[in-house]
Amino acid sequence: MRVVEDYVQPIGLLVIAAALSFMTARYLARKEAAILLHTTRKEEDRLLRARITELERQLAVIGSTVEPISTAFQALLIKQLTHFHTPELDALLVKVGQQSYALEPEEEARLSELLEQRTKDMGKLIDDSERDAAHMLPFVIRRVRAEAAVGHLDLKVVAVPKEIEKPPE
């Protein structure tokens, strides 16, 4: 019986110690994986929040720059069309520059008539670029007026996260 006690007991203790070591290592590995997963999710959340913040910033920039483009283009056309030798047209252009929707219907008709003359009757006093500007201005005025009537558009942005590639196992 001494043989059993001498060999079986240490072997049993060795098996128990190995099992405890295995279970402890497995527990710690799972806990580390859970911490890593939690950290990865926190990092993903942080990255998504950063992307959303950046998209919101870009949307704000777009909202502040898109609306005045037509108005700025209108101002450029008015500047190009204003001349000292056409006081009636210049006065109407100044009024358009202040508020394009401030023209009375008669004034708008007269402006269109004067711009039409500018495209045809001025001969070599104006260049082709100015003729084009005189042709485009009524369209731009209508666009600016329509934008002013609509006001700000409500834009909604939807962020779709990219799929994160899983490392090969």
C-alpha cells in the first residue's frame, strides 16, 4: 500500500494542480478577451462619434456656403453689367443687388427689356462675356428669389459605419 500512497497521491495532486492551472489560465484568457472586446467597442464608438462630429461639421459648412452661391453669382453678374452710361439699368441692378425679390413687376419687366437690349444693341461697347451675363442674370434672379422663398432646406445625414475587418484567426 505504500506504493499507492507514494505514487498515486502525488500524481493526484499533480492532476488537480494542472486542472486548477488550466481553469485559471482559461478564466484569465476569457477575461482578457472580454476586456479587449469592450475596449475595441469603446474605440469603435469613439471613432463613430468622431466621424459623426466631422460629418456634422461638414454639413454646417455646406449649409453656410451653398445657399449664398446663387446670391454671390448674382452679385458678380450685376457688377459686370453695371456701367456709367446706362443709368436706368444701373439703378435697377442696384435694387436687384439689394434684394432681388424687391423689384416691382413693372421694374422686372423693364430690367428684362434693358438686359435684352444689352445682349443685342450695344455693338462693340460690350464684349461677349457681358452679353452672356446679361442673358444669365434673369435666370439667376429667379433662382435667388426661389431660394429666399424656400428658406433653409432641412438636410438629414445618415452615417453608415464601415465594416471592420476581422483579423484572421
